[in-house]
Amino acid sequence: KAEPFTQKQMELVTTFADQAVIAIENTRLLSELRQRTDDLSEALEQQTVTADVLKVISRSAFDLQIVLDTLTESAAKLCEADMAGIVRPKDGEHYWATSHNFPLAFMDYVKTRPILRDRGSVAGRALLERRVVHIADVVADPDFTFSEAQKRGGYRTVLAIPLLREGNPIGVIVLTRTAVRPFTDKQIEVLTTFADQAVIAIENVRLFDEVQARTAELSESLDQQTATAEILQTINESPGDLTPVFDTMVESAMRLCQADYGHVYSYDGKLLHLVAAHGDPGYVNWIKDSGPRTPERSLTFTRILEGEPLVHLADISKDVSYRTGNQRAKTIVDQFGIHTLLTVPLRKEETLLGGFVLYRLEAKSFSDKQISLVQNFAAQAVIAMENARLLNELRQRTSDLSESLQQQTATADVLKVISRSTFDLQLVLETLTESAASLCEADMAAIIRQKDDAYYWAASYGLTPEVGDALKTVRLGRERGSTVGRVLIEGKTIHIPDTLADPDYTYLDEQKKVGFRTTLGVPLLREGTPIGIALLMRKTVRPFNENQIDLVETFADQAVIAIENVRLFDEVQARTAELAYALQQQTAT
């Protein structure tokens, strides 16, 4: 009925309205609070997971697999994915690097199949387009052709986010769900953050690996330079002596190349001679006891001589030499347990000078860097050998020049004596004897001269006065029992390295009295007839060399000249005396 509400009723309704407003506002605030709480809870969960991931990254900064596995599992948990994985480049292609909850049948299928940069797979599409790819249902996608993998994995919804470094993909994070249930924008955003963290982790490892590799290269280079410096220092400290040089080279090569045995041969064109060897004492003694050998008796040098630049056997037991029963190969493998061998020749142009050999007990090939290092050592060895040869030639040349100068000086001194003492034959003979003994490193020397029908000691050096006086009375004749007698018989130089070992030598009383073993007798020839003998003696068995024999023969010629000068002078004196006497007689008449 038309009856107005009372004032009290209107106040009541107003109160109800105020209460309704409060209720509505409370509901709104409660909803907002719940939403805010959910947001904060989700954010906290994301932050917690992110913090956990960052902890793993910081603790395993250089173990990429652990970081990637953690990222994969965390991404799956945060985004409510049933399965997850990361695709990474390998050998120019992309393969699955991690897997979380994917069936074994799926992983068996994809682990050897590269992910192509095309639209046929979700990961391939992300690599191709370099952007996030989200497919609500791959079965309904007309471009999806990765069907066998999808059947094995049993997924329907797929999310793929590329890992971009400077705009280029270095991998893909892939999340899947078995039901058709698209990922939310927030989940995609979280996964994008994870992708950035994955890139940072991968970059950290890459940079660390680069630093490690560079450090290793620098360390290896330093080791090689140090070894080279040591070798050069050894060469400088041991000029002409190759043994310490090769010892240093072998030790350095074994250390730097992780070899268990090593040795160096020199090659004289016929035989291989061991210069240095290091390793187990049994091996070292065996290789030393083997002595010089022909290339045919070695394991690798026939191949080197046939033109192979080097011989590298990863496993000797599988080489044809071992299979065909080569004794050296059998000994190396069966007795010493050696399997890997490297032989690098020492060559000067086309000439083989020797070889550098390294062995390993383990069947493990030497790396290209290690082979290059040994080749560098081989080149240094050739330089050292050439330097030693040149130095020895220089020393020999210097020695020859010095010896020649010494001989010329001695000859000049003798000629001076001859010219100044033309008529004092005894002085000339004594000078010749002493000079010959000194220059030829003889302990004793003598000149024997003819007197009547026999020969006697006319001058001596290095003998005691008693022995010298006693020998002057000994009559020497033409007989093979003494050096002098043999010279008189044959009319040529006679060299007896050891008088006690000579079956024809019977001049034993005098030999015992004087104490000589090696003798050299040179005839003093006038018109092919011996008028005396120059005799040199050594107390030890030490033969005279060709230069010394030549020098004594020169002194013998000078002695003949001196004797002839005196003879001619005596004849002139006698003829002059005769003429003076005849003239005196004529004048008196």
C-alpha cells in the first residue's frame, strides 16, 4: 500500500547499505590480498629457485654439465613442465645435452640425431628463427615433422627458448607437457630469464676454458722454451761434446711428451751408434748392450731410409713387424711392455745423421704438438752435430797448423844449427835427435851411424848416461831381430807398435835395458843406400801417427844433408891438405 517508510526504517536500510559496502570492500581487499599473496609466493618461489640456480652456477662455474642439468630441472619445476632438456652445439651440429624426465626411448632416439635448423622440430625452429617458439599442440602443427621423437616422448605442448649470445643461438631450452596445456606468459618470462642465466653460465665456462687453454699453451710454450734454452746452454757449455747435449734433449723430450723411454742414435752411413739413452735401467742396459747395429737390425730405420719422414706406431703389437715375428719388436713389447713408438730422423738436407726415438708403455699416440716438439729437438740435434763437426774440424785444422808451425819452427832451428855448426856433426845430430823426440812425443831417440862394416849409436836423447854409453859399444847389423837391422835390410821406414808382440823381434836384452815398447826406425839414405838410422822409442805401446812419421823422415833427410856436408868438407880439407903438401914439396925442390 502507499505508505511511506519510516525514518527508522530508512536508517536501518542505510545501515544495511553501509554494511554491504563494507562486506564488498572486505571481499575486494581479501581477493587482492590473496592475489598479492599468490604473486609474492610465486615470486618467492621463482627467486628461491633462481637463487639455487645461481648458487650452482657460482659453485660449479667450470662444470658446465652440472649447471645445465640444474637449469633444466629448475625450469621444469617452475614452469610445471613434465619434461625438459637443453640442446647444445657439438661438432658443427646441435644435440640434446641434458634431459629431465624424458623417456629412455626418446633419449635413445635423439642422442645420435642432430637437431636441424628447420621448422620440423620446435628446437630447430627456435634455432632457425632465433626467437621463442610456443606450440600448444605439436600434433596439430602442420610444419612439425619430428613425429617419431614425439611418439617416443609422448608430449603435446612444447616451449623452446633459444640461448642467444650476441644474437647467435648457442643452444635451446625445451619444455614439454604430455597434455595440451599451453604455458603462461609468466612461465615463458621465467624461462626467458633462465635462458639468460644459461647463456651466462655457458659463457663463463667458455671463457674459463679459453683461459685454461691459453694458460696451458703458455705453460707448454714456456716449458718448451725452457727446454730449448737448457739445450742451447748445454751446447754452449759443451762445444764439440755431443753426449751432454743429447742427454739433455732426451730427458727434456721424455718429460714434455710424457714418454717412458728415449734414446738417440747417430748414423755413419753404415751403422747406428747409441749416443744417449734414458728410462728404466733394464731398458737402458739392453739398448747399450745391443751395440752398433745396421738399420736392418732396427725397428724403424729401414723405413726412414726408404724415405718416410718419421715413423709413428700407436701400438707396436699391431704393427706388421711384431706380427711377422721381428725379434726386436717382440723384445720391445713382450720384455719391456712398450707399445707406442715415435722415431724422428736427424737429417742434414738429404743425408741421414741419426734418429730420435721415444717410447710409451701405454698404447697412446703422440699428439701433433709433441711430434712437432721432437722434430724441433731433432733439428737442434742436427745443428749441434754440425757445430761439433765444424768445431772438431777447426780444432783439427788448428792442431794441424800448430803442429805444422811447430815442425817448421823445429826444422828451422835444426837448419840454423846445421848452418852455424857446419863442421860440428855431433852437435847437429844431437839437435836433430832431441827435436825429433820432442815433436813426436817420443820418450827416447837416437841416430845410428855406419862405422866400417857395422852400425853404432852416434847420438841419443832420453837415455841415462850409463845406458847411452853402454849402447855406443853395441854393434848393430842387418838382421830382423832389431828395428835398426830391419831398416837396414828393407831400406825403408819400419814401425813396430809393440816390440814384445812382434814374433821376429829378438833385441830383447837391449829392449829390457832401455825399456821401450813402440819403436820407429827411419833410414838416412844417400843415393838409396842407408848411411844411418833415426830411431824413436816410447815406453808404452802407443804407435806413432802419420804426421810424426813424416816429420822424422824430414829430419832424416836433414841429417843426411848434415852428414854429407861434413863428408864433403872433410874431403875438401883432405884434398886441400894434399895440394898444400905437394906445393910445399915442389917449392922445396
